[in-house]
Amino acid sequence: MVRSKEVYNYILEKARVIDPKNGIDEVRDIGIENGVIAEPEKISNAKIINLEGLVIAPGFIDMHVHLREPGGKDKETIKTGTMAAAAGGFTTIVSMPNTNPLADNPSVIEYIKSHCELSAYVNVLPSGCISKGSEGIEMSPIGGLKKAGIVAITDDGKCVQNHELMKHVLMYSKTFGLPVLDHCQDPYLAEGGLVSEGYWSSIKGLRGIPVAAETIMVSRDIILAEAAGWKVHIQHVSAGDSVDMIREAQKKKIRVSAEVTPHHIALTDECIKDYDTNFKMNPPLRTEEDRQKLIKGLQDGTISVIATDHAPHTTTDKLVEFAYAPFGVIGLETAVCVCLTELYHKDLLSLTELVSKFTVGPASVLGLDIGSIEIGKKADLTIFNPDEKYTIDSGKFYSKSRNTSFNGKEVKGRVIGTIISGRFVFSQIDGIKGTF
């Protein structure tokens, strides 16, 4: 990982510290010594930084990011994607395996890790494919992938349709302690679909993707998770009915968790009325009723994770007729501000609850001991101003791509600094320089 040559001991003073895992929400000082959290009063020769009015949280985790490398360097690279992550307040991201070549074998994982060592600005945890070639026919060498360093398996972008294979994958993954992340979609019901099936698809003459395409596979995964006694994580939930099913499964102690994206929280299928391809994503934007159910799922804990599904595409890719444009939008640099605006400032989630969706939630799904602020632990921290107002300008993004749904949106809440291993990787704090 790219590191700054300058190493300081810091005392971050007068900030509001929010650490959901340890039940902390108070104004206090945070000490950083030799890259780890330390007691401020025991640090000598520390640089004191006044962060009054700002929030310090454990480093945010995004467990659903497409870095496109190897392969699609015209869309994103490990360098630009991780710069965007740092600017968005993320200290750790999980990279998706649908690269070119696919991350379905240890050699590709080794490639990703070696390139991250050279050019990544944040911690990158690779995931591996569930099936060889993501074809849903034969299981990938999960043991070898685990040894190579993956933290999860997924065929993201595709959904294994062979139920027997999926059950076998769950049982095998359990022996390696690897969570299975699934893009739940029946390809036969979704075939040819461009947007959510409903009023707006009919009005605009666009073929729809029905809610059933998602819920059928969510139901399947819940049944298999119970049978295998292992955990399935449902990626980018879009349908309210899916939330209802996941909630009932959790009541039965079935090991199923879920994530939702900022764009599904903030937007609905009405956004496609002007055929803007920056509102074309998969799963598609759903109805206001679905959006409200997603928010309810966040409020009652059914949905424990907010993840971006950062999916970069070139301007040329998106500058075509709606039917021919690829699915996907970017989100690393807008996730925190959009969620603060839509959830915290609308009194739908407390600040502690929102922070937990970026820290405790993903750390728990991945089974990793990160996402908290504790003495002796690595100093990975996110600093933000929950009240700063500004207008999103995609022209200022660090990402190589500009396919955002939120360009021009007025938001309230801004990431001010991102610290990894005690170093300011990204900073908008006066007198403090970031790595880039």
C-alpha cells in the first residue's frame, strides 16, 4: 500500500468520537503512536490537531467495490479506485472478482495483492469467484483462493442457478470460514430487463426486471443457508419483499445478512423518466414503497451494511441509448455524504446507527476484527463533518469514471480526513497534508 514518508504521533483532540462496537459516543481525545491507537497522555512529541465540531469514527469499510483491475483500466485502476475510497472516508474495501481475467484462481489474487502493495491507498481485501469463470457450473478452488488471501467468495454480477452447487459451496465455505456474498437474481425472469418492472417501465417503454427475480433467489439462499448452517450475505438488496424475508429468516437464527446501497436508499425508479443512463443499475431502482422498506430494514437492524457497489464505466460506455448502456454507478466518493443527508439529517438513523453500517456491520459479516477504536489496534480512522453543506461535483472526483447518480446533488455532511495505520492518506484539515 502507498504510504506517506512522513510519520507522526498525533493527539486528535476535542472531536466527537463514535465507536458503535464499544458503545462510545462522546467528546474525547484520540492518541496515535507508531501507527496504533494509544492513550493520549502517554504520547510524547505528538502533533496536536484540534478537531472540534468534527466526528472521528473507526475506519469505514466498503465490502462491495469494483476496482476493474486487472482488465478494465480505462474504467478504474487500483490506484484511482483506492484514491476515491480514501477521499470517500473508506479505509478498507473488498474488491469484487469480476475482473479480466476473473479472480477465480490464486494467481489472479496474487496479482491483485502485489499491485495493491504498489499502488493502493487503502486496505484492499480481495474476494474470489464462487464458480470457475463465474459460469455457475463448477466450484472454484476455494481452498486455494483462501490460502491466497481472499476474505469472501461471490460471483457478483451473476447468481449461481444450480441449487445443488450453491449448497455444496456453502458447506465447503463453512470449513474455511469464508462468507458467501450473493447477487440474488434469476436470469430468466430478469432477461432483457433494463429497469424495475412497474409504472415507469411501462410509461417509458422499457423492459422491466420484476421484484420476483430477486426474491426467488433470496428465498433460495435463505433455505440453503439454513440447510448448510452457514452464512449468506445478500448483496445490494433492492426490494422491500426481500427485506421482509431476510427479517423473518433472522428471527429463526438463520445466518443471513444483507447490504443496501446509497442509491437504493436515496432514489426510486422515477429517476429513469429522462432515460439518464446514470440511473441504470442492477438491481434496478425500485418504487418508493420499496425504498421505505429498505430504510425500515436499516432501522431495525435487518440490514446491517451499507455498501456502494462502486461500478465504474467510461463516459463513452454510458453515452449511448438507455438499452445499450451498461448497468452500474460509482459511489465511493458520495456514499457517506448521501447517507448523512438522507438518513441522519432526516432523523431516520442516529449518527451511531449510521456509523455502525459502515463499521461493525461489514466487519461482522466478514468475520474480521476491525471497525473499532481500541488501544493497541491499528489507527484506521474516518473523520467527517456531519453538518457541512456542499454540492457534489463529479468533475472533482478521484475516480477515473464519472457515472454517478448524484452529480449536482446538494448534500449535508463531508469527509474531512482518512487515516490508515496512523497516516493521513486523505486530508482537508488545515495544516495536515494527505498522501495524495
